[in-house]
Amino acid sequence: MDSLTACARIGYDGNPNPYLWSSPAWYACQLGIMFHATGRPVPTKVRMGRGSIVHAGDMSFRYTGTQQAQAWDRLK
């Protein structure tokens, strides 16, 4: 399992995000938290795109929230 997918799994499993805010690992963990909260399956093949875009499998999401309030837009 690659490292960002492992970070996403940490969030998906209900753990608090232990990573430095706005790092790729932080985005991946937040994505895992969102996947769990919205009833999606465990994220796979998580990788960073440009800026705050995170890819998981064949989906892309842009983080539009803040450090305190999570918000994601699905791009595809």
C-alpha cells in the first residue's frame, strides 16, 4: 500500500488527523475522513494532484475547506 493510501485509511478508520496541516498526508487523511462520513468505500490509489486536488481511484476531489471546517468538491 502506498503512503498516501495508508494516510487515507487512518482517517477512514476514525482516527484523528495526525499530519501537518496542508501536507499531502493531511489531505489524504482528510479525504479518508470524508469517504467514511459519506458512506463511500475505503479510498484506493490515493495521490496528490496540483494544489489541493487529491485523486482516489478514478475520482478527483478539491479541498475547499479550512483547517477547522472540512469541505470537498468532486471534480470527476
